[in-house]
Amino acid sequence: MVSREEIEHVAKLMRIEIDDPTIYEGVDKMIGYFDILDSAGVESEEISAREIELSNLREDKHIPFGEKLIEKLNHYKGTYVRAPKMV
Amino acid sequence: MTKIGLEIHSQLTELQSKLFCSCKANYREFQPNENICPICMGLPGSLPQLNQKAVEKATMIAMALNCSTPEKITFFRKNYFYPDLPKNFQITQLNIYGETSVGGPGILMVGDKKIRITRIQLEEDPGRIIYEGSSEKNQITLVDYNRAGTPLVEIVTEPDFENPKEVREFLNILSDLLANLGVSDPSLEGAMRADANVSIEDGNKVEIKNIGSFHDLEKAVHFEITRQQSLHARNIPIIQETRHWDDKRKITVSSRSKEEDLDYRYFLESDIPWVRIGNQIKDKLKSEMPETISSKKERYVSKYNIPAQVADVLSSDKFYSDLFEKSHTTENAKEVANIITTDLMGLVDTREKRESSKLTALHLKEIADSIQSGKITRNSAKNVLYEILKTGKAVSTVISDLDLDNVFSESELLKIIESVISEETQAVEQAKTNPQTINYLVGKVMQKTKGKADPTYTLDLLKKKIN
Amino acid sequence: MNLKISALQFTREVKTGNISVEDFIGKTMEHIEKVDGNLHAFLSLNDNAVNQARDIDKKIKSGDKIGQCFGMPISIKDNICIKDTKTTCASKMLENYIAPYDATVITKLKQQDAIFVGKVNLDEFAMGLSTEFSAYGPSKNPWNTDYVPGGSSGGSAVSVSAFECVASLGSDTGGSVRNPASFCSTVGYKPTYGLISRYGLISYANSIEQIGPLTRTVEDAAFMLNLIAGLDSNDNTTINNNNADYLKDIDSGIEGKKIGIIKEMIGEGINPTVLSATKNAISKLEELGAICEEVSLDMVKYSVAAYYAITTTEAGSNLARYDNLRYGYDFSVEGYAFNAYIEKARKKLGPEVTRRMILGGFVPSSGYAGKYFLKALKVKSKLTRQIDEAFKKFDLLISPTVPILPFKIGEKINDPASLFLIDINTVTANLTGKPAISIPYAISNGLPIGIQLIANSMNDKLLLQAARALEKTVKLPEVPI
């Protein structure tokens, strides 16, 4: 069981405003469902991951994008992006 | 006891491109948001393309700081919302699944003191925020993403420093080391930044952020120690917190964390597979690493007989030691080192002057050779350098333009000395009892020779004549 | 004009001059106009398609070099970027977002002279399996428009199944290509992880998802794979396939191949009709010389929980960038403080995305990461070990693609838990990175049933050969549109 406060805390962290009261139940149900992972008996399992060779990484070369990308995005005062107040 | 730890951020300024895209690593030359692409702007569907050289250079830094280097490195996402972060997460490194960041524990010696390095991680720099408006009320926040995605190496130390002086010494050594490795130019604005954490008497740790320069870092640490000591003296508890350095008031200020929930939800960045850095690669990187500062110094002393102090100054500055390497011969090495450390370093003491300088290694070699062959005096070197820095003209041209050659032969010089002795009888008499006065006579000789006489030689001759 | 031909037939007909591209594209656009008001496969159409077709006809006539698609009409799921066109992810958040670059698959198809007739519907940000979570309304199943087409690549499946295009590209995170393919009776193929570049695919759960084709035939899927697979410097997770030709030897058959029937995928909750269709398919394969045996992968029981723990975590991070500052919809920052603005801007995210965002904050958070996220990763590892073990004994694995028949629109939308059962057979291939395909196999009471085959990593060719063999045993009625 996950408390309302916990869900609200996480929602805030994710910059999500909850205005649909069914969210609480939906999230709680899902979290409850995740509990079956406890019985999978995987504690000793190693995490696997894909690998890449160093030599297959991108070569360090400057290639400009070639178009004025900022003109296709939101811009303000010339070529800045405007953000809300940080106070 | 005071304990200070550091988190140093150093941009890999010598790379051509950003950490995950082909935009330029040196963002400083662009108009706002002109050095961006779908990747560093985190546009939907874009993926990071890890820069091979960034991994190599970061590994070299780890090796130079005597850190362990893992077999495989991984990247993690650090999730938080901020306008300078186009994806609202930062790709960085962490050691939650074993040691997988570019560098593990290491050591850097500061004199006789051992500073332990906790780890080294490779990560992306965010963009830059510019605030306009005179008050909070009319604040306008502007963001320039040219810097976003610039390769950054974070070096974390253990809290091994006991005072601000040790911090400064460490940072000097570290920035020389990074410059010598050819990975970073610490003189570039914003290329090196650091946060500090400070605690006294095993008390709570206080982090200080937002420190603009190393100079301010020393001040901030000093302020913070004093602040904590005065609290401690009055039995006021020191709170574990993050404080910001207020550059204008030169104090640290508690950053009332509105971010009550700093949970970064780190997890693996699976768009970048684990990068294998095997022993073969490590050996290759090691062999490509430039000679260390201490090895250079040792070589300068033992091979060329350069005085230890001169060798120290010369070896720790990459710009000048590179110049030395290119201009010296076995014969003139000592002379070249001398010219660099006594004359050139004073003339070229800023980044701007370095960039505008027209002096080449060949110039330097020819000046040293001219001194050694007796074509010009040591004294004239500074004038020649000054002219060449501005004009880039050939050494021979400058020497004849300034009429610095035709150094007087011994017999010619003796004639002039004799004439000075006969003109300055009073001074000569004084000089016999007061050695200071003899310098006046040397000056007179230099005047008559238009500075072309060698002052040391003149002094010798004068002494012989008078006594 | 027969719009029902396969992709390969289309290229042959154009090559031989039997049809003109302009004609075919023109008729296709007319057909879309006619049926899509009801089916709602498309979110946007390419107004320039007929002109592009005309240009290709000209190139053909003048004997210029022509790409392998010969102007073939393809639809693209609206989470794949086509330069200078709207890419919405079926979200109001990206209502006006114009992609400034081409996805690698789009670049490749453009080089082969494909024509993109339009962008097709999906569940918002690909989160769902019915298209009911599209912010622009659900697509409808052409077999019965009261029913969902499956998802999240529902628009892709509908457009192929209703002859609004010859082939489509979707994306498959937990079955999002195979599920709608099964529900709409098309072929749906999820390749080995890394075989197709994801550059330009808008990430939902990047560690497990792949772009995949939806086509009328298995041969068409192989043909599409030939065009879009391979190493891409834009995507560090791509793998080198040495330019494999997946069409070559596609009729090799499956004689002597060993096929494992995954026990956990035909058990509890399976619809009896689906089960009997599956058994029927198995016996057909045996008739063709395959050796079929049951195999158990007990981690499958935990796969859906692991799948949701991983996908919500990754989605929470992948979708964090939608803060409306650099791009998005029209909403001024004036007067807002940062956090308040972002929260308000993100209200455009729909209910399912919102729910998953919160879960995505929860699962990897410092208090719960060990309990949920780490365990999910470990289940993923163990499941991979189990399936790798199975592939030591078997060449292929088989199951129904979805354990149930298509359901009615609105029937399950308010019951997320009941949807877990629907994912159970498809998520394993994503969690383990294995290639998997859904082949149309039966129609029961007018509703399609698909069969899923899974192969080992990089055995995509073998998988397509087996799928082709099974496909040849099937004769299905025509879609009633």
C-alpha cells in the first residue's frame, strides 16, 4: 500500500500535477502488482548489459548541424530560449 | 580539525566536438544557441553518440592521477528538472554497479602531502542561464545551450585538505597536470570550476557551490571555516547543508533548498552500451601520454644542468615547456630556459598575449644562439623579444633594426672603460671602498656602448682596472 | 487498380510498367480519404504524395537509377521523425512539433524512393495496446470497427490491413508491433535489439524497444528489413548485420527445426479459441517437418511486472524533456515560476502517460529502487539466461501472439490490470532482445488471431524463414471493408 502523500511527493518530483483522483488507486494497484517481483528469487542474479568497443565510438570531429536549428525552436530576444523565473 | 574535500569540474577543452554530438566543444566563439543540434538539444528521438576521444582523454586523466581504471565503463542518468538541462537529465557516471566510472581511487601528491582521489567521472556540461531584470519580480530567464553537452571530467577528492592553502596548491598542480596532458586549457574562462565541502571538528559537512574561480574557491573555503569556527565557539550547531558562494558579498549563503526532494533516480543510460577498455587499450593510452611535469623537470636539471628552480617553473607550464622543447638544442638549452623564465614569462603573462604573440620556436632558438655566439648581449634579449612578439620579424632583422649587434671587442671595450675611468675620477675613488659605486660606472659604460656591452663582462673588466 | 497487392508485388508491377506510381498513390490517397474517416488510422497525410509519385514515374521513364521501393506507399507511426513534418506521438504535448531531422529508417527509405503517405495513430507516446490512449481518439479494427486494432502501433496495423498503404513502420516496446498485427491480421515483426537504428524513434523505453515493419506478407517484412537494418553511427546500440539479405532463401522451410512451445504462454487465462488455433499451427509446423516440444521459461510469470517496472522508469526519464520550453505547444512562460510552469505545461499529457510518469518516479526512487527496479533488471537477466538456455535446445519458440481475441473499444480501458494478461506473450522478446514475429493465422467470428515465433538473437533470417513456412499453410478470408 502506497500512501497518498508518497504518490503526491513522487508526482511533484516528476512535475506532474494530479487532478484525477483515480490516479492514486491506479498507481497503488500497479505498485501492488510489482510486489510479485519479490517472489522471483533473483537476488543473486547479475545485471547483464550490452557492450561496445571503444574503437566503435564516434570520432572526435566537429560537424556543424548545418541549419539554424534555433529558428525551428522556441526563441526569444534573438536566439535565446526563454525559461520561467527561477525564484 | 578542519577537513576540506573538493569536486573539480574540468572541461576537456582540447577536444573538437561535444561529448555526445558533433557540435563544437569550444562553445565560446558562438552567438547564443548557434552551436546546437538535435542531440545536444535533447530533441525527441535523438540519441547520444559517445565521443571516443573523450573516453580516452578522461582515462588518461585517471591514469595521471594514479587512479584505478575499470575494464568497462558505464553511464547513468541523473534525473532532475532545470532549464539548462535540455533532456531534464544529465548523462554522467556512478559506481552503483561496481566500479564503472572512468577512474577509481587514486592519489595526487601536493609536496609531501597525499591527497586521495575518490573517483573520476565523465559527464556532460549543462547550458548557461542568463538572468535579466533588476529584481526577482521582473526577472527574465534566458538560456543558451551552446555549452550543453560539452565534455566534462569531474574529479572528486577525499576530505584530505586541512586549510585553504593546501587547496590552492592542489588546484595549481592539478591544472598544470591537466594542461600538460593536453586535455584542458585551464586559462579558458569557465574551463575549470570546483565545489568544496568543509567540516570542522568532525562536525557536519557543508557543501559550497557556485564558486566561479579558483581564486574565489580559496576565499569561500576560508570564509566557511571561519563561519563554522565562530559557530562552534558559541556552541551553535553546524547544520549539514548546501551553501552558495555569493560573489558580490564574498560570503557563503545557505541555499534554502526549495528542492526538498533531491532524488536523482539514477539508473543506467542504456542508449550507451558499456564501453570495454581492455589492457591493450590502456597500454596504448599510457604510451600516448605526454611526459609528466616531474619527469620533464628532472630531465631539464640532469641533462641540461638547468637550475632546479628554473626547471620547476619551466616544466609546470605547458605553453612554455612546449616552446622550450621545440627551440632548444643541447648547446643552448640553458640559455633558452633562461630567456623564457627571466624575460618571456614577464612579457607574455596573459592568455591574450599568448594568443597574439608572433614569437616562434625558431625565433627563440636564434636569440639564444645569438647570445651564445656573442652576437648580442644577454641584456638585449628582452628588447629583441619585445619587438618580435609584436611584429614577428626575423631575429637578424630585429637585431640590425635595433642596432644591437657589433658587440664591442675586448680592446674596444677596454678603451671605453679607460675613458670612463678618466672622466669619473671621484666615482672611481669611491668604488675602491664602496662596491656599490661600481655599478654606477658599469652604467656609464653601458651608456657609451648603447647597451651593447655585456654588463657582467664590463663589471669584471672594471674591477680589474680599478684594483 | 488493385490496392491489395503486397510490397514485392507492387515493386514488380511498377518495374514491369503494369502500373504507374502516380496512379497507385493517387488511388491510395483516394481510398484513405474514403475509409479513414471511419477507421482513423492516420493522424496526418502527406499532401505532396502524388507529386512525389509523379517524379518517380519520370525517373523510371527516363531510365534514371531508382530505389528498391519504386514509390511504394508506406505509413509511418507518428513517433518516428520525418524532417519538416509533424511528429506528435499522439500527444497534445507535441501537437505542433515539427521534427527538424529524419530518423535513420526514414533516411534509408527515402534513399530507396519510398513514399510516406502519412503518419499513423498510436497510444500516446506508445504507452498502451489499443490506441485508446491516443489523444486524438482511437483507431478502429477494420475487421470489426467496434473493436480495438491493438497497439500501440494500431494505426500502422489498420493502415496495412485496410489497404491504405502497402507497408508500415511501427515500434515495439512490449509487443506494440506484434499485438496490433495480430489483432488486425497483418504480419508484425520485431527484430533483434540493435538490428534497426532507433535514431529518430521517440523513446518510450529505450533499452528494449525496436522499430519494426507491419506488412501483408512475411516476404514483405524481410524486404523491409533489408532496406532499414544495419549498423548506424547515430545509434550506439546498433549491431553489424553484415548487410544480410533476409529475402534470400526465405522459402527454405523448417524441416528438422526444433520448436519449443512456451508453456507459460498457453496457460492460465488463454482464450480457448486462441489455444486451439495455436495447437493447429503447431501441428501444421510438425507436418512441415518441424519437431515441437513444450518448454518452460518460469521467469515469464514475472516478465510483465519487470516490463512495467523498467518501462515506467525509462519513460519517466525519457519524457522529462517535455517541459514545453524549447518546443511544444503555445503556452507562455510569462508570470510563471519554473516548477509551476512545468507542472502546468505537462498537464497536456494524457491519463495513461501521467500514471506511468508517476510510476516512473516511484520505481527507481531511492527508497524503492532496490525493491522494484533492481529486481526487475535481475528478472530481465534471468529471463535472458533461461531463453538462451532454451535456444541451446530449440531453433525457435512458439506461442500465440496475444492470449485473447481483440476486445471492444472501451471494454478494458478502465481496467489497467486486466491488460497485463495481454502483454504476457510479447514482452519476453523485448526484455531479452530476441527477434519475434506475429503471423496472421486464423479468423474466429470475424476476429483475427496471430501466432508468434521467437528466435535467438541475430537469427532473424531463420525466424523469417519459419514464419514464411507457417504463412504458406494459411488461407484467410479477406478483410470486410
